[in-house]
Amino acid sequence: MSDIICLCKNISEETIVEAIKKGADTVDAVKEATGATTGFCHGGRCKAKIEALIEANK
Ligand code: FES
């Protein structure tokens, strides 16, 4: 089971990594592709985790 990265929008690590592998190499691109960071906290809880995933998977 994949961890939830964006708690507000219930978006899993698997979904984020898939978007990165398809070319989303910035937080904005991941946002466009998945909707992550568009929730109630506006990325307060997930943005740093997404940045780390981009670094690890690009
Ligand atoms: S956890 Fe991602 S927008 Fe709040």
C-alpha cells in the first residue's frame, strides 16, 4: 500500500511518483497532473514531501 502524500486531496505517493516519471519535474507540474497542493492547507503539509519525491525520482 502506498503512503498518502497529499492528505487534503488523498493523493498517494504512487500517484505522485507516476506523475514525476511522466515528466512532472516541479511542484507546479505535479499539481497540474494530480491536484496535489490544491487542498485545504494549500500544500502546507505536502509540498515538502512532493519536492523530496521529485528529487528522488527525476
Ligand atoms: S496535504 Fe496537500 S494540499 Fe493539504
